[in-house]
Amino acid sequence: MHFVGLDLAWGEKNQTGVAAIDADGRVLHVGVAQDDDSIAATIKPYVKDDCLVAIDAPLIVKNAEGYRPCERELNRDFQRFDAGARPAFTERPEFKHPRAARIASALDLNIDPASSSHRRAIEVYPHPAAVVLFGLDKTLKYKRGSFEDRQRELLKLMTHVEELDKATPRLRANRSVSWVELRKRVEAATRPGQLDRDEDPVDALICAYIGLYWYHRPEDVTIYGDVASGYIVTPSLPADRLPRPRKQPAEQPAPPPALTAQNAVAEYRERRPALVAATDHYFALVKGLLDDAGINYLSITARTKSVESFAAKVDRTVEGRRLYTDPLVEITDQVGLRVITYLREDVDTVAHLLATEMRLLDDQDIGLQTARKGRWGYASRHLLVGVEGEKQPASIQVRTVLQHAWAEFEHDVRYKGSIPAEHGADLDRRFTLAAGLLELADREFTAIRQRLRTTITDEESDWSTDSRIATPVLATYLGNRYADAGWSRTDHYGWISGLLLELGITSLDALSGLLDSVDADKVNDAMGYRFPPGAVRRLDDVLLALYGERYISLEGNAHRTELLQNRIEKLRDNS
């Protein structure tokens, strides 16, 4: 019997960690693979006969949005350890046909955890497993942070894995040459890209061990969810570490609602200065992520909820009962950000990036929910995210400029104005009509952008005051060159045109000749994008790969030298 672990990347361009062990805990393989074919080839010796393949990736996804039931159940137990699961739903393209399910099907593996088949695949999650297996109070932060912190945390995790040699069942990692070499590489690492390369096999070995643990100790494993809606298998938390429901003392009646609300507002007033600092932190993070990715957006704004607004929300009632019983926890928009994009497709791009780079707690597409009811109306993507070092999550609204105009006007009329009852139905109809027209306009703007990508030529514009490639010409050229990339901000096209000028590249012919000399797929693979990069970001990375230190030293790059140094290290590590 073999146990295979896959720390599965969501896309085939990024590496996947692969590990295999036998029923006695001997490590047979630990390494990486890339696309589905290379994964199949790597694990082929271990899945010919009886096997259990434990995959860190969604295996069954049926819900259109939000969390799967298994994720909600797991998060209830593990969120306080920072080991909660991110939501998987079919509106995200990568989960319409989950890669994990595709691989399981190709290997002819049964994915029902209740099956008695000798050849199975299950979904697992290393973070909650590590909390249980290693008795952690919080997950180890080896994926994000400074290089020194990540290296220390990854080595700590590897030490815990090696200590499983004394556990039941045993995992004999220290007796594997591949594992010993992997540890030496992590110890000798000097750059973040080296840790990126080596963390995946460690996670894969933990996945394989979860399968072995289940095989030997089924009574000590919890299966969150089911085969119908999706499930996650993980070692069970001891009873004394499970969350305990709050209980009101029997001899003390609950305090009156008015006093509770008053206390909540008073405490919020005390907390607010710290929340202002948290808001600034979230704003800087989101702006940095979007700018670095080269994603096109109109604006990013942030605000900390005022005491007056918080108090008004606390006082809301439904049928005579207060809407919030624990306002400081249940009111989640205390820190609020709003990202306004030009087009609907950019909303999805922004949401995907933030979900990838931050800890996603909730994701609701309000426009999609409205459309499913056969109506037009308020449309916005609402994310709730957290980051390391901040206790308060941030509520982030992402919507197009047209969706924003509708939402702001409708809010002003309904909540700040006074609508006579006899006009209510007519205004409802008019707002609905406007929402439908704006959705049409959003679609037309997308079509216009697609058309612009293919219509402007080098001869059609002479708008620049120097010899640089004109911004609209460069935008159209890059739209054709990187057809799968997102549209970047207008000012970013002008900025990178200036960098091209510094390099002496002033025509599309010269630029084409330069780009034709580069293997763009190799650059993409080396960068390992965890988000859909914009066209300017794609060009930026190709120029960095071509010119190296000369590109970093350009005057137009003076404000981001450290960022480019980190990127060039990643290119070198993966070359």
C-alpha cells in the first residue's frame, strides 16, 4: 500500500509538491512536478496497485459561491489557529472543473471517503493537520513574511516532520536521502525564491502522512463535509482544544439590550485609533498588490467606520430584535476599502489577486446573487480578508465605475432622501431599468476594449512629445502580444514606454525583435504568478530578464529597486 501526497498548484504553470511513502512510513519520493502529465509520470510507480492519494486542493466543488459546508465546519474548529480554509466555489474558473478531480479521474481513483476501494483519492489540508500533529497554538508562517522569518518557520516545520519518527504511525523522513538534501537546501537558502521552490515538497509529505495516519488511526480522524458537497480529511482536534460555546451563567440574566449596545459603542470608540492604523496598513497592502500586478483600476479608497456609523448599525432591529447580538464581532466593515475598476472582468481579476495574496474569510458576488433571482440591481463583489499581524479583518468592495455610480446614487436617494410612498414603486422600476442599462454598458465597454486591442497601429498615433512609443499604440500592441493578460492602468503604459525610451527602444519593430528573442513561457514559469498579471507586468518581467541590473538601474525604476531585486532573484533561481 502506497500513500501519495500532492500539494497541488491550481494551474499547470506552477509547480506541485509530490511525495510518496509506504505503509511503514518509509519515504519513497519527495520532490516537485509541473503539469498533469509530469505529475502522473512521477507518481506512476506508487499508484499502480493499492494506494491512497491525499491532495491539498478542492476535489469536489458544487456551490456557486461562498464557502463549501466542509470549509465552514473546519473553520469553526481551526480558524482560531490561523488554519482556516479559503472558500472554493464554481464561479471561480479554476474550480468549475477542479484540477484535483481531473487527476483523480485520470488515475481511476475513487473519491468517496466512505468507499472501501483500495484505490482512493481524498482532499486534505496540511495547516489544520499540523496544528493537531505538532500541538501548535498557531500555524507556522513559512509562506509569507521576511526571508529570515520564512526560513526559520519552514525549518521548524521540517523539524516537526522529522519528529514523527517517534509518532504512531511513524514517518521516517530522516532516513530519506531526498529529505535530507531538501533540508540542506532550505538551510543554505539565501533568497525567497529558494524557499518558494522547497516549501511545496514539505507540504506534500505532510499530505501523504495524513493519508497514512487515516489508514492506521481512522478513529482519530475527522471528515468535515461529505462526498455530495465536498469534504476535507484531517486528524481530529483533541476534545480540550475544540471551541467551547459561550454560556450565560444561570443565576445571572443577560444584560439589557440597550446597555449591551452602549457598552459596544464605548469599546469601539476606544478601539478606533488602532483600527485607523489597521486601515492604513490594508490600504498600502492592497494598493501595492494591484500596482505590482499591473492591474487596471480607477481608484482605491479606505475608511475606518466612524463611531456614529457604528452606533447606528448597532441600533438596527428586525421585528423588534437587535440585528447584532455581538456587534464588535458581527459588524465586519469596521475597516473598509473600495476598489473601483473600469470593466467587469477587472473586478474578477482584482478579487482573485486579493484572495490569493491575503487570507480570504468570505467572498460574495452580490450582482450574481441578484441575477440568479432574475433581477437587476445592486452589483458589487464583497470580500472579507485578513492579514498576518492584524486582528481586525477588512471588508473590501470591488465594483466597476458604473456599478459604483448606481450604488452611490441609489443609496443617497433611498437612505438620505425622503421618498413619498406613492412614488416608491415607480422609483423601484426606474432603478431596476437603470441597473439593466448599466450592465449593458459594462458589456459594451468590454467589447470596446477588445476592439481597441486590434485596431490602433503604429502609424495612427503621434501623441508623444518625444520619440517614445505612444501610450495608446503600446497598449494595443501589448494587448495583442499578451492576449491572455489583463489590461493595465493607462499611466502604467506611459511609464513603461518611458523605460523603453531609456533603453533606446522607440518603435514597435524594435520592441517586437527584442521580445521575439525571449522565451516568454519560460519567464512566466520562473515568476510563478499567483494572479493574472497585467500586460505591463508581463513586459516588465521580460525586460528584467533581458537586461538584468541595467534595467534595475534605470531612472524610471529608482522607486522600486528592492522589488526588482527580489524578482530577478526569482528569475535566477528558476533559470
